[in-house]
Amino acid sequence: TSAQIGVTGLAVMGSNLARNFARNGYTVAVHNRTPAKTHALMQEHGHEGDFIAAETAKEFVQALERPRRLVVMVKAGGPTDAVIEEFAPLLEPGDMIIDGGNAHFADTRRREAALREKGIHFVGAGISGGEEGALNGPSIMPGGPAESYESLGPMLEKISAKAADGAPCVTHVGPDGAGHFVKMVHNGIEYADMQLIGEAYQLLRDVAGYSPAQIAEIFRTWNTGRLDSYLIEITAEVLAHVDAATGKPFVDVVVDQAEQKGTGRWTVQIALDLGVPVSGIAEAVFARSLSGHASLRDASRSLAGPKATPLSAAEAEAFADRVEQALYASKIVSYTQGFHEIDAARAEYDWDIDLGKVASIWRGGCIIRAAFLDRIRAAYDARPDLPSLLSDDTFAQEIAAAQDDWREVLVAATRQGVPTPGFAAALAYYDALRAERLPAALTQGQRDFFGAHTYRRVDREGSFHTLWGQDRSEVGA
Ligand code: 6PG
């Protein structure tokens, strides 16, 4: 017998993905650089389905039916290149290498182009949902050649998460690096969601005076409404957890320095290159970096802050409702910014990405899965050329209804000295977009003054320069 799919790289994600394929009835060839992991997988889970354990790269490739489908689940970067270098010479035209890691999309573009020369299909596939998702159904974002999806797609659809309406959370996102690009933005949005939730928590604690256990209850309630999502759900779990050793809330015994593996940072770096304002995602990345500057924070603890004014129980309750509004409005803005970045990449790289489809495959399996994504899907389905999520009537109306509370929350945060960069950036983005006039006109004037960089006028076509150092008359440029 031969295997319909192979997985190389059997750390948790790889072995769970292999088990997922096997549990869905596929024969799966498994391989790892050090065979010990392959043996362990066979020993512990071999009975779950049909596996073929391969000791060597050659055995692994020979175990696969043609065209071969070879899933690579190793660390992004050098290790991925090393695996490709090892396997590519053993493959034939038409075979597929599927990179399921968190690769940078530029690397995926490079690898795809190089393998295309050999007739090998390289499919950079974003996979979200962590260990649990890999095993029971992740959200999958494959790029690469469209032909590869014909034979690969049905298999991915089988192992993927299903949305509430039963639709599989996978689609051919677009060519070459499009899948990894979309996964990158998923992670950027994940960072923003997490930051906004963190700010909501801090406000409920420091302004409203609630305990972590009480805040867990508030999040549980929110999770039954429009904020219904995996991240809100697990936030309640984390906040309700009590440390066994000390009896303190778990959240109080964890060092408050957030780490990151880089995908959120990439989202911002690429957005800078594309000229897309993803300010909410950027603030989320910066907030993590700031938290990690321990000595800077130590040196700053004595800086002056405002006097705290405690809220009454009734005020605290009303404030919590306002925080829900602020969180929801800010969340709409983060997704608006993330989708704008995908839209910009679509134009830049000539990728035919269906934004409604992207929202649709994020409805289940992935870390940002949420009821909310079905609404985004509906917005793009109703109007595929939607210039921005904020132009959707429903979202615009919801923000209109939330904005007074959103502003009040930021007033309270500012007055009480609670940092809320995510909420603030989201509101600034919203206000900037709706502004009749922006001070960018003044910026242009300054640039023209010091560098003769020219400006355009509101009333005439063309570029102009004012002779600032002479008689201040205007000349065409
Ligand atoms: C997912 C997650 C996954 C990973 C994050 C963690 O979609 O399943 O996003 O890819 O857990 O990259 O990112 P940080 O370590 O950067 O927080």
C-alpha cells in the first residue's frame, strides 16, 4: 500500500496533523529527522489509523502515491529550506510540497518560484488553531498553484474545522505566498484582539475595581453576545484560574512581559511597506515590546500619575457595559485594518484573494474564530468591492451606537492613567477616516517650506511650490 499524504516533522503540530489525516481515513506516511519521534508517534497513536513509518527521506518519498503530497511541519526559516533541499531532488514533476509552518510569505514566494522550475508544486499553507486545532480541525490557508488544490483541497477540507453552517474552514487563498500572507495577517489580528481584551481587563480591574474572578464572569457574559469568540472564552478561563501554590489569581503570579515569535511584527513591517495603517496591530506589537523592557519600567515606576477615584458598585457596572462597547468598536477597527492589508497585498502581488472567503475560513478552527467573522463574510458577500469594513452599513451603525461609550471609556482611562493604546489607536483611526479635513495639509505645507517637496491644491490640478524664501508667490512644479 502507499500513502495518500506524508508528514515530515513530528513535533506536536506535525504529529497531530498526521493523526488528523489518519483519523479521517487517509493512509499517512510519517517521517522525522530523528526517527525516535516517528517511533513514539507509532507507539502511542499508531492504532488510530493507517500510518507508514519511514526512517529515511527516501523511504518516505517511496511510501507516497503519485502525485506525492508531502506536508512539511518544521520550524520556519532555515529548517524549512533544509527539508526542501533534502526532498526536492527525490521528487518528480507534479508532486507537491506543502509547508504548514508559520513561514514568512516572502520566503514562500521564493521557494515556490524555485520549485516551479522543477515542476514541483509548492503550497505555503497557513495553519491556525494550535495543537488542539491540528488534531481536531484547524483553519487552513493554502496558497500556491491553483491546480494543486484540485487534489489537495478535498483532503484539507476533510481534516479542517467546519464553521457553524458546516462549511470547511479552508479555501485556496491565492497563488504563491498568498496563504502565508493571510495567515500572517490572521496573527496580526490575533495580537490586536489579545491586546484589546487585555486593555478591557485592565480597565475593569483598575477603574471599576473588579477582581480577576469577577472579570472572568463579565467575560463569560460577553461571550454569550456579539463578542462570542474563542479568545474571549479562554480569557475567562485564564482569569478564573487560581494558582495552586499561592492561592492567588493565576494572572497575578505570571510575569507581565509578553513574548512573541514574530508574525505580529511581520504584519506591521509589511503594512509599513505597503503603506497600510494597521495602527491597532502596531500598538499591540509595541505593547508586547514595552512590557518586556523590565529595567526601563523599573526606572519609570516613580513617574507621576493621576489620583485614583474609585467607582461605586453601580458606576462600575455601567462602566463595564461601556467597556464592552469600546472593545467591540475597537475590534471592528482592527479587522478593518487587517482586511485592508490583505486587500493592499492583493493589488501589490496580483493575488486574486476573496476577502469574504478569508472571513469565512476564519469562522472555525483558528485562534481568532468568532461569531463576528460570519458578519464580515456577509458584508463582503453583499458587496465584494467594499472599500472598507467601516463602509458596511451594519458595522457603521454599530460603531455609531457604541461611539459615545467608546469615547467615555478613553476619557476614564486617560483620567485614571490606565494605558489603552489599542482602544485609543482604534478610535483615532475612526476619527481620522471620518474627518472632513486632516492636518496632512499642514504637513504638506511644511514639507514644501523646508524641502520644496511641492503640494497639490484642492481647487486646481497639478503640483505647486510656494517660493517661501522669496516673495511667497506660487509656481507650478
Ligand atoms: C495560530 C497561532 C499560532 C501561534 C502564534 C503565537 O494561529 O494557531 O497564531 O500560529 O500560537 O504564532 O504567536 P506569538 O508567539 O507570536 O504570540
